[in-house]
Amino acid sequence: MYNCPACGAAEVAGLSVCRCGADLALLQRLNALADVWFNRALEALAAGTPGRALEWLSACCAARPTDAAARRAQAKVWAQLGRWDEARDALDRAALIEPDAGNLAAIRATFEDAAKHAAPSAAKTSAAPPPARRTRGPGQMRKKPRRK
């Protein structure tokens, strides 16, 4: 997942020390932390809190930018929230990392189909004016109820 920060070697997954002698313990801990964040995202989805899941997935993607599975999950959560542009962007990033993932085309087709069906209802709600709010003018006070 990571390259050695000292020499740039790419084959360092699972090593605590690179061939060049660099200590890779922090990279191992960061990799483990990204796994924890991904799992917390799954827990948040199971709990019905997609916004929280998106936060955990974004943290996972920041810690491990080459994690295509996290990017695909992020794309699915964006789509679940109806944020189609963000969903497509996350899916495009996943495709750059892992272009031959078998389910990319199916996910993309699902997004496009759902976006088409969601677009008319979104347009209706955004075209409606906000409800009028009644306000009092200057000097107008609320009447107090009469006491008997």
C-alpha cells in the first residue's frame, strides 16, 4: 500500500524495516488505522448513519489513498445520499487505482440509473419557492391573552 519514505521502494507491505534500513513501523500503524476507520464506516452504515460513514471512509482514503475498495464504498455512500457528482468522482478515483475491478461498470450503471430517476423529483423540490414567513413590522407586538 505504501512506498518506503526513504528510498521509494514499493514492495514494503508487511515489512517493519525496508531493505534500505528505514523504519516502517509508523506506516504499518497507519495502515492498521485505515482498516479500523473502514470498519467504523461499515458500522455507521449498519447503524443507518451514512454521513458518519462518509466521514470514516474519507479518513480511510486520506490515510490510504491507494485503497480502491474504500473509494468504491465512498462512492456508494455518496450515491445513497443523492450526491451523484461526488459519487461519480469517487468511483472514477477507484477506477484509476484498480481499473480492472469487476464491479465498476455495474456500480456506474446503477448510479446513472438512480440519478436519472432522482433528477425529476429533485428539480421539483428545488423549483418550489420557500414558504413565506410571517413577520411583525416595527411597533407590532404580539397580543397578550386577556385575563378573566
